[in-house]
Amino acid sequence: IAGAQEIGAFLDDVYSRDMTHAIDNGVVDDKFLAFVESCKYSDGTRVIASNTAELGPHGIVRQTVVQAWDS
């Protein structure tokens, strides 16, 4: 996804779901950021997402997310 409209639509979708979100273990410097996001749906399903991003002069240039879901 790219651009304010696509990013906004993505975040609206994710954060409108019946679930909780928590951010842990965040680190950032002038070129990179990383954090772990823990999510829990109302039915008890848990998702852990490891996020890393490369930063440029105007924000995130590239982001990689790896998710692990309850089975």
C-alpha cells in the first residue's frame, strides 16, 4: 500500500475490528524502526506481528510485517 488514502483505508479497516492492540519492544533510530504488535480478537484469537521499517526523509519507505496466529 502507498499514499495517505491507501494507508488510511488500511488502518481504518484494522482498527475498526472488534479487537485490542498493544505495541511492545519498540526501537527506532534515524534509519529504521521495529516493534512487536500483540492483538486479540473478541473470540480470543491472538495475533503477534513483528514489524520492521526503513525510514526516509518523509516517513516509512518500506515495511515488513511477519504475523503468527493462534491455530
